[in-house]
Amino acid sequence: MNLRTACLALAVLLTASACAKAEEPQSAPAATSTAGQQVVQSPSGTAGPTCTLDQFGGKKFDLKTATVGFSQSEKEANPFRIAETKSIKDEAAKLGIARLKVTNAQSQFSKQITDVQQLIAQGAQLLVIAPLNSDGWEPVLQQAAAKKVPIITVDRKINAKACSDYLTFIGSDFYEQGKRAADRMIDALSGKGKVAILLGAPGNNVTTERTNGFKDRIKEKAPGITISFEQTGEFAREKGQQVTEQLIQSNPDINGIYAENDEMALGAVTALKGAGKEAGTIKIVSVDGTRSAVQGIADGWLHAVIESNPRFGPLAFETAQKFLDGQAIPDKVIISDRDYDTSNAKDSLGEAY
Amino acid sequence: MLQQHGALMVLALLVIVGSVAFDSFATAGNAASVVVSSSFLAIIAIGMTFVIISGGIDLSVGSLFVLGGVLAAYGSQYGLLVALALPLGACGVVGLLQGLVIARTGMAPFIVTLAGLLGVRGLMLAISGEGATTYLVKNPAFASLGQGELLGLTYPVYITAALALVAMVLLQRTGFGQNVYAIGGNEQAAALMGVPVARTKVTVYVMSALLAGLAGALNAARLSSGVTILGIGLELDAIAAVVIGGTLLTGGAGGITGTVAGVLLLGVIQSLINQVGNLTSAFQQVVSGAFLALVVVAQRLLSKAQRLS
């Protein structure tokens, strides 16, 4: 009986600690509404396939009076997700979209499927989805197709057919981000040394492409650099810290760390500080462009950060409106991302999220 | 008995409130989405009910769920039979090992199945390239097991209903069911009365593991792929559903009806939050926590009222 009470107490503790790993409070982003807005890489004349309302088979409706569903994948507990959800909500408010329904899957993929199905059941006429995983969308795609509900996926892709299963994808060129990160790393190490990769969460295209872009570029440009360690930090700060702690035990001679997002890079910084390393001895390059990471550059801990802009609101609704107006929509809308280094970190802090 | 009805009453109350407050709540589409998505958790919670009534706990079910799904998707390339046999076989073996260790060595189920939780997820990561490989279901017969529809509900709902009925009969009408209650009530007394304690314990852990594997396989059929990021924290959902369904965490009392009500209650709470549609993720957790607290209070009041009358 006593043992059971103890076990129960332990279980409660485990749950509580699992819930308590939210982000420490950050200074609220005070940037003006247009600062740091997403810019489409090649606005017109793209060669890829396009999609019109007729091809898709939907009917025109008024965005302002329609029910619009946004399905967020992860808790709003890291800067990327906070900025992403805020951008969608703000833009909807600005455009006068009164019936915006927002769900949050809290990193549970089964819940995200249910969330989107319930948005469809609530009569959503447009769905904006930030997918947690790229595969496994079958039940949602079937229901959306039956009701001809256009789906715009943002930041991660769904493995399905554009224009029939979903309308289009808006996001960064993650392969390119990986390549640019590699260029920065090559530059920082003058083309030779040992590099570790903190991989993102498995099962989505972001991790795969950021990894492939980085590795391909290193192989092509800098044969002197070896990738001697790679392990997943699941895009989370504490996991990034944990993996880096193991890394400096097993590979004390490491020269550079490529973190596939800022949260893991900041975790790595904490680990390096804990191990008594000086700022800048191990070169860290990461992707995202959060305020804390850009501050990290200014402080000398991070070498460079490739931006991945989460402010999807304006572009998502602009794309939807164009589509409803009968214009042709490309099968993917790729945004152009900036990068941050010591030359612009201090001045760009206001634009980081 | 009334303890089990606490969840049912709060469930009924929430459904009524939801129907009045939101036009789009009491629609066929929304009801179907709640029932369909609840069916996978329900299958796991049925197994968990047996385990908890016997005085144990099974923390490995979330990991077995994802392992079952990955193995089913992998196996589906060799046909329907392999797609079912592979996950059930693997999960059955894990359940058997856990059951044997718990029954024979007397180690705490909490620790043994916690090891299972970690080990099984590791195994799943090992066969899926650290989770990066998602096996797709190409076999239409297997996919239809999760996607086929009858009267607006997919097959897993009917499979769950059938399993719940069988479980009810097993628990209430058979010697095995009585043994489960007896062990959970007082293990030593049960052993003295000649109840086969070890065998019964092993059986409930094997059942729990098999049901978790089956739920994973059906879910893989539904999603057409062996998604590798599923099932984290699912064991806590299953335990919560069982306990708010009126089954005592200390064992010896409870039932399947309450568990099914508990699972549906979790689904309805989630659906109501989605109907509101503008809560932040942090606030969503506060709301679900508050509702669960409400259920516990309702149960308490109900059982008090029963004792007084």
C-alpha cells in the first residue's frame, strides 16, 4: 500500500515535470507589424505546376465570413511556434476574418489528426496546417477532399499531391538552409575540422532536408571537414543540451556544432558553459533566427544563424485570397530567408522573433 | 457502482452543455470524429483496466502502441496476415516477459513496465532508423481495416465495441475475471484461496500488451503509415481514462463501462476545447486538468450520497 502511494506520487511527479519544460519567459517581441515579414523568393513566373480554383474543384467563398481552421502542431512554448500562431491570429484579425478556429496538438500526432477532423466537422472552409509529421495524413486528406476544403500547409510539408490532396505548401527551402549553414561552418573552420550535427525531430521533411543540404555541401566544398557525431535533439533546448553534454565527453576535440534549430543551439551553449568552455572556441551554426539566438551571436557564443521565418499569416491568407479570386497558385511557395552573423546581429535584434 | 457512473454523468452533462453552447458540436461529423479517435485509446484502456483491477500498472502501452504501428506498416508489404501477426507477436512477447518478471520476482509493476516503456521505444527507433524511416502501408486490404466505413464510422470503432463486450464478459462472468478482482483486492488472501496468482498476472500483462499492439496496428492502417512519433504519454491518458472511469488505482474494483465512459470523456473535453477554438496550448492544459478534477469531485460526492442513502 505504501509502495503504491509512493509509485503514484512518482507518477504525478513525472507528469508534472513533463509539463513543466516550457520556455522561460521571454521579453515580448516588440517589433513593428511589418518588420521581419516573409518575402516570397520568386514571386512570379515559377516553372512548377500551378493550381486554380477550377482545377481544384472548389467553390469561391468570402474569407471574412467563412470558418477558417488553423492547426498548430506544438505547444506555443518556443519562439518559433509563438511567432507562428501569433502571426496567423494577427493577420486574421487584420483582415476581419471573424471565425478563425485555432487548435493545438501539443506534439501529439494523433491529436493533430483529430483536431483537423474536428475543424472540418465545424464547417471549416479553409485549413491552414502546421504539420507535426509529414506522413500519416490519410484520414484528414480523405475528409477534406470529400468536402473540397483547400489545405495550406505551412513550415513543414505533407507527403501528398499538391492541388488534389492539399492546395499548396508555404515555407522555407530547408535544403538551401542546410547548404547555407554548411557554408558558414566551412568559413568558420577554414575548411577543416570535426563537426557534430544536432538533428531535429525525426519523421518530417525539415530535419531530412536540413541534414542533407548541410552534408552535401560539406562533401562538395570542404573534404577537410568530417562529421564525426550526429544525434537527434528533437528540436528541443533541454535535449540539445543533453546531447551536447554527451558529445563533449565522447568527442572532446570537436571544432564545430551544426544545430538544426536555435533551441538546440541554445541548449548546446548551456552545455558548453557548464563544461567550462570559452565563448567561440567551438563554432556553432544554427537555423531559425530567434531573438535569443541572435543575442547569442552578439554575445559571441553562436557563429551564425540562418533564418527560418515563422510569420506565415500574411502570406497564407494572401495565397488563399488569390486562389479564391481564381488566380493560379504555385504548388509550393518558397520564402527567402536572411542570415545573421556578427556583422548584423546587434542591429537585427528587433527583427528577430 | 456509482463510482463508475461519475464519469458517465459528467460525460452526459458535457455533451448537453456542448450541444447547447456550440451549433457545430452535436453534429454527426463531430460525434464521429470523437468516437473514431477515441477508439484507439479505448482498446488500450480496456487492457489497462484488467491490469489496474489486478493491482498493477502498465506504463509500456504507449511505446507498444507505436512499435505495433511501425511493425504493422512494415509487415503490410508481405500481406494482411503478416501486418497483424508481426505487431501482435512482438508486443505479446514483451507483455509475456513483463508479466513473468512481475509475477515471478515480485518486482514492482511500475518499474518493470517503465523499463518496458524505455526499451520498447528504443527498439522502435532502432528498426526505423532513429525514427526517420516511415514505412507506408501499400496493402489495400490492411488499409481498409483502419479506413473502411460502416454507417459513417470506421471499422476500428466496431472492433473496439466488440472487444469491450468480450472484456466485460471476461471480467464479470468468468473465473478468470473473478481471479483478477481477487488478486487486486488482497493478493495473499487470493493465493491462500487457491487463486493462480502468477498465471493470472502474466495473462493480464500479455492482454494489455496485445491490445496496445493491436491499437497501434489499426492506427497504422488508418494513417496508411507507421508514424514513429506517436504514443508519447499515451500510457498516462489510458491510466487517466481507467481511473476517472471509477476503477480504483489500488486494485480490486472497477469495470469496463466506466473505462469506456472515461475515454469518451477525455475525447469530449478535447472536442469542446476545439469548439472554443482560441485557447492557447497552455490554457488548454489548464482546462483539461480542471475538467478531470471536476470528475473526481463528482465521483466523490456520488459515492458519499450512496453511502448516506
